Amino acid sequence: MGTQKKVLDFRVIRDDLDLLVEALVNLVDRDFPPSLKSIKGLQPFLLVSLLAARNIYEAIRHLAADKPEDPSRKVEFGIAATPLARSLVDLLTTLIFMREDLASRVAWYHRAGWRELKEDFDRHQTSYGTDPAWRDWLNGFGRALEASQKIYGITEAEAAELSKVKFWPILGKILRDKLCLDPKNQEFLAYLNDWVYRGLSADTHVSAAGIIRLHGFLLLPRREERRKDILLKLKSDRVFTATTLLVALCTEVNDLCKYKREDKLKYLWGILKEYWGEATDLFDRRYRTMLGLTPPTPTTP
């Protein structure tokens, strides 16, 4: 006999997750822990990360929604959520890596961002510096760079030779160069890369594998029932992935800032684990311990 598919009524977690994210946004904005305030740039990073994650998640949810019914919201749109979901992995990776050495890595993150903006400014200055139509924009951009240069202690020598300012490492570089200080973090990020990020990245870059996994199904005739079933499954997978990653990010922020939202997070993880194996794996590898729960009982072969 076949197993019956478990279908989650999204209302079971929708409001709880929305309220949790809103609460964390307000807490980071208005009640940031005094012990963390001295780390320049940490509070705005966490605040923008939560806002960005919520925005990405809500966009995916809108694309994938079944209700209210809207004929312009095609089932194929679920495929387009892939690069959005990948962005959530990038946010989560950045926070996990940053937490290992907050003062040093927050500064590294912002200094690397300054370098990228300075390179962007230089390109525009070279191409449009003599064009009066660009003068105000370039002047404003230049002033903002000067201000942030002082905030993050970028020297004139570094500004003159940008290669002296290190880029922020993406997930692949963190893993290749073994940049994590804690082997457990390295192991978790390797799992995240192998089982979540790798597929999303290949699909986003529209590699041959990505075409086969996602867009190849668009070749099936529109009237074929199998086509709709496949696209509905892909859409569902993206929503579960995005929801799991948002809950993971919220768990990280709650743990870092000690905001005591463990009960709500346990509830959300508990629901997700019932319906999504990916959530179970992430939870057991990192967030079970973070939320103070005991390890799962090993099953007898």
C-alpha cells in the first residue's frame, strides 16, 4: 500500500511565524543587548538581515500561494522562487560564520562591503565622471563612502590599494579554506552546502542539472496532469525550504541576543519536522541543542 501524503495547512504556522519575525525585528531595533552594542555594525546587520529574510520569504509565499485564488499566479512561478531561497542560505551562512568571532568578523563584513562599493564607485567615476547628469549622484556616493571609511577604520593606504581590504568569504570559500574556528560549524555549513545550497545554486545559475531538475518540466504539455503535479511539488518544496531557513535564522538571532523566544521556536520546528525532512536534519544537527532539547533517541536497526 502507498503512504498517504501529509499536507500542512499553512495557517497552522503562518501567524506564529509572522509574529515571531515581527517581534525579533522590534527587539533588535529597540532592545538590543547592551553586551553587543559595542560591536560596531552588528545591530544594523541583524536588523537588515531579519527584514531582508522576511521580505524574501513573503515574496516566495506570495508566488506560491493557493489562496486567495488568482489566475495570474501560475503554478510555474514556484520555480522562480529558487534564487530567492538561495539568498536565505547566504544570510544564514553569514550569521553562523560571523558569530564565531563577532567583533572581528562584523568589521570584516562591513569593510569588505565598503571595498565592493568603492569599486562600484570607481567604475562609475571612470565612465561618467565628466557627465554633468551624474555629478550629484557621484558626489553623494562619494560622501557616503568617505563617512563609512571612517566608521570602519579603512586607512588611506587601503583605500588607495583596495586589494588590502579582504573580501567577505562566500560559503564555498569558507569550506575550501576551512575558515570556521569551530569544527562543528564547519561540519554544519558543509551539510548546508551539500544538501541545501548546492542544488539551489545550480538551479539559480541554470546549469544543465538545474534545467533538468526544474525548467525541463516546462516542456511537458500543459494539459498533462503529471506536469501540474510535478510543478506543485516543486512549489511546495521551495516554500518548505524558505520557511525552514527563516526559522533557522530566527533561532540564530534569538540565541545570540537571548530574547527568550524558545517556546515559539520549538513549536515552529516541531511542525516543520512533521512535514519536511530537510527541517528535521537541520534541527537535529544544530538547533535542537541550541534550544536546549535532548538528542533524539537512536532507532534500533
